[in-house]
Amino acid sequence: PWALLDYGIRAVISTGIADIFRGNSLKNGLVPVIVDADTHAWLVANPGAEVTIDVEQRLVRLPGGKSVAFPIDGFSRYCLLNGVDQLGFLLKQDAAISRFERERAWQP
């Protein structure tokens, strides 16, 4: 994923993506998109076609108005939309974590 991002690629579209690549991609801000075989075949047959990947709506928008849904888990979607990784998400929870720890502190 780092090499693809360094090259300027922001998403990868395929009919299947290995779990390890998918996880590493999402942790680094690369969007792995899984589409059906017909959509994939159309993309391969139309190199250079401009598509829009809408992470918020979980859609790939093709020229001509066709949209294809793709799966993405809620946490990964949240992180991508908010520009944070897992650590950034946890750091934003600092106040809630501190409050939880204070409320449940061991008292001798």
C-alpha cells in the first residue's frame, strides 16, 4: 500500500482483495474496493475511464451514471472519512478514556 500511495494511487478496485492487503491498505489510507465481475470487466475494457469512489456512500460511480456498491466496515469508513488511522482514533478518545479510568479507579 505504501508504494501505491507514494505513486499517487488512492484506491484499488478488484473482484477480490486478500485480507492482509486490505487491512494494510485501510490502515494507510488506500481504499480497497471489491466489485462484481461485470463491473470489473467493464473497467478492464475501458482503461482511463474516470470513476468516482464515494467512501461515504460506499459506491463506485461509473461514467454514464451507473453506481456499484462496495463493502467497507464502519470503523475503516469512519477513519478514511475523518483522515485518522487507528492510533489517531484512539488519541481522540483520550478524554473519554481518562473519565472512564477516573470513574472506575480502585479505591483501597
